[in-house]
Amino acid sequence: MADRRVVYELHVRPLFRELDRMHMLLVTNGDLDLWNYDSVRKYSTPPPAPRGRIGDNVSSGMPTEDTGGPWPREWVDVFNRWVDTQYGRLELATAETITARKFPSSDPGKVNLIIRVTGNLPSGPTYRVWVDFEFNRKAPFEFVVYQEAGGGSFIDNFDYSSDLPFSAPNTIQTIVVRDANGSHDVTVT
């Protein structure tokens, strides 16, 4: 089985803790945001040059012991693979319809939220399509629709419903969903 392509959203961004992010924002005067793809890419250089300041730091024992200790070798390898394979990134799917429905929850004051998205895909391979929380969300219920070529079961178009519900307050009225066409306010029914 071939190795899965390393992409920022799934494999690199989760390596950076909030503590790491806050520290780097402070020491770079806001220039390096570890939760921002473009910022992390800027601080990493393409092969065959060295892997840039981030790659050099994590390979030489960062973060420090007093902030949780250095990354394990496996994490360094994932980061290096991401740089060596030209900074993979997930694509945003193109939605035609987006709906959000709430269902009762056993948690008091909460509902279960199911998000359904339909749309078209580029021709060719099969695709995975899913909805996830937005990384740098400004509100608690901002989502993004990703697509990834290879694997998955969608060809040409998709009809995706979140397998697991998202827990939300029973007062929720709208969510924000971002796709390849931008951000959309979606009424919860």
C-alpha cells in the first residue's frame, strides 16, 4: 500500500499545540502563525535546500523541555515528508447544496447537528469528501468541506452527510460552511 500524501490540514497542523502557536506569534511579532498554511510554508523552504527554520528547529529538539519537550522522531518525519513532497494541502469541495438539521440529544440544552452537502467533483479518480471544523474559526460553528483524490467512494459528484453528529446548543440558528466558492451562512432547521 502506498503512503498517503501528507497534507497540512490533516497531518501537519495537528502537530502544533496552541502553546507552540502562541509562542511563535510572540517571538516573530505575529509573522509566524503555526495554524496558518501560508505562514508555515513561508517559514519552510523547498528541497533540496534545508527545510527552513521550522524544520531545523523541530529536528534539533524543539519545543524545549519546559514547554512539553521535543517532537518524537515520527512527527519530525511527517513534517519533513510534507516539505519534501512540496507542501501538500487539501482541496475544498464545490458544494451545490448545504443543509444543517438538528436532532434531539441526550445532553440537556444540546442538539445533534447533521450537515449534508451535495456537489460536483473533478472527473477522474474517486474522492473522499467530508465536513470538518474550520481551524481558525472565529465562531464556534464554522465548518469546511474538503475533498481528497484517491480512496473514497465518490466519482463525479457527491452527496455527503456527516456520519457523526456535531453537538451544538439547542439555540443554534445558523452555521458557517466554507467551500471552494467561499463562506456560506446556513440556516439550521
